[in-house]
Amino acid sequence: MSEQVAAPLRHAIAVRGRRIVDSPAFTGTVFCLIVTNAALLGIETYSGVVQQWHGALKATEYAFLCAFTVEILLRCAAHADRPGDFFRDPWNMFDVLVVALAFLPFARENATVLRLLRLARVLRAARFLPQLRIVIVAVGKSLPGTLSFLLIGTLLLYVYAMVGWVFFADDNPEHFGSLGRAALSLFLLITLDGLGDAVREGLEISRWTIVYFASFVLLGSFLLVNLLIGVVINSLEEARELEMTREREENAAASGTAAIPDATAIPGPATDSEAVPASGAATMSRVVGPTTEAVEVVDAVEATEALRAQIAVLRRALDGIEANLARPGHRCGCRGVEEGELVGVAESGPWGGRRPRP
């Protein structure tokens, strides 16, 4: 009995919470709070302002913390009927972590940790900017490919640094005197910074150094950089597809729960005279279906079953007519139709084929 009472209550809370959280006013208010909190964090870098308005700034910080806490509670209420979905969203977990850590004693006593947590609140603005959210997700998804890029780049730097140390250590110890200096000089050459000076110094040693620098620039500046750009663009496309899938799921969930009646309007146990018909129950089950695709599948199955039932009724009717026509001495009560005509009809099968006279 308690579960029967709790389920409609959770549903009512979730419906009202989603109505508030999904409203443009709520989204705009939270975004303005995040931007104002970022501006306040920048103002606190000026020592004169902090000394003059220390009390007001402290009170404003507590007000922001309370406002963000209320926001998290409203988001939790919007998922009261399905709390697992709230914790499966990484943005929700990030918001809860940033706000909850501000209440812990070690964060309140450590000014550096508290400033970092307040700075992390600024990143929550990406939640309300879909394009920025796509970029952040793309950066996260490009990390595996970036690690491969770093491995290839490190191998390339090591090989060319060793070759440079072997050939240029004596003539150019400032840039190739050790493995570390050679690797640093070549890393700067990837950005094409100082490439002209490096080539000029190499030509003073030997004309074959042009092959060394040209091959490194082609492999490092063009091949590796383009490889990194390809990894990022691929991750950006995947992030955009994930965002579109997320929006479709949210729209499907919203359309699936939009037709559910309010829990406060649900009557008590119905009597036999008030029982819901089977067709009505099937309609309600379709309304509260999880997705539009599931509703279409159920409708198609029901339409197929109804068509089969109609075909079966027609077959039974045709069999009865055929049996009546096949009986000897049968006369039709229809005016203007002779027995011979009915015999001719009886001789033809239900599908127009002739069959032998009995």
C-alpha cells in the first residue's frame, strides 16, 4: 500500500520538477548566476575591493552557494520517478560534485581549494551552451587518439634528436649539445618558430643538413599536426552525434510522459462497474510507452490481429454460404432468381473455379 501511494507522489514531484527545470526562465536564471559568480570571482582578485567590501562579498558568495544548492535539489526532484537517470548524466554528477565539495570543512578552511571550486562553477556554463558542450565532449573523446599522437610524436622527436646530437653536437652545442636540448630545439621547430635560423646554422655545417630539417618539418609540422586535427574532427563528429541522440531521447521521454494524468487526479480503487475497458487499458499502455517507436510497433501488431480476425469472420461467412448453396433442393428466397441459376453459382467454387456437380 505504501508503494502504491509513493509511486504517484514521486511521479507528481517529477512532473512539477521537470516543468520548472525545463522552463526557459529557470535556464536563463541559472546561466546568469554562473556568469555573475564568475564576475565576482574576478573582482576578488583586486585587493582594494576585497578589503573594502569583504563582508558583502562573503555574503554574496553564501547566496550563490545556496542558489546553486536549490538548483541541484530541483534537478533531483525532476528525476524523482527515475533517479538512476540523474546519476547517469555526467553533467549532473559534475554539478553535484562542485556544489557538494563546497560544504566540506577542508574546502571551507582552505582558501585555495575554495577558489578552485568556485572557478569550477564557471565550467557549468557549458551545460547551457550546446555548442560548447559538444566541444568539451569532443576533447574528452579525442584523448585516446591524442595519446597515440603523443606516442608517435615522442618517437619522432627521440629519433631526430639522437641524429642531431650525433651530427651537430660539436658544431652547435647550444641547440644539440645533449638529448634534451636537441629534443627542445626540434619541438620548437614543429611550430616553425626559428626554422630559418636553424637552417642557416645547419648550412654552415653541411649542405646535407637541409635534408635533415626538411624531412623533420614535413613529418612533424605537416603529417603529425594534420593527424591531430583529424583525430579532433572525428571526435567532434562523434560528440555531435551523441548530443543529437541525447536530444532525441529527451524528446521521446518527454512525449512519452506528456499524456500521463496528474497523480492527484488518480481515483481510488475502481469497482466492477467502473473498471476500465480492455481497449482503454491498451490505449493507456500505449500512451505511457517509453518511446514513439514502441507505440508504433504495438499499433502495428494490434492492426494485424484485427485484420486477421476480420479475415477469419469473412471465411466463416463464405463457408456458410457455400454450404447452404450446396444443399440439394435449396431455393433462394430472392425474387427473380431461378434454382438453376443458384445451381450454377453452387457449381463454381468460392474463388471462381468450377467443381463437379454432386
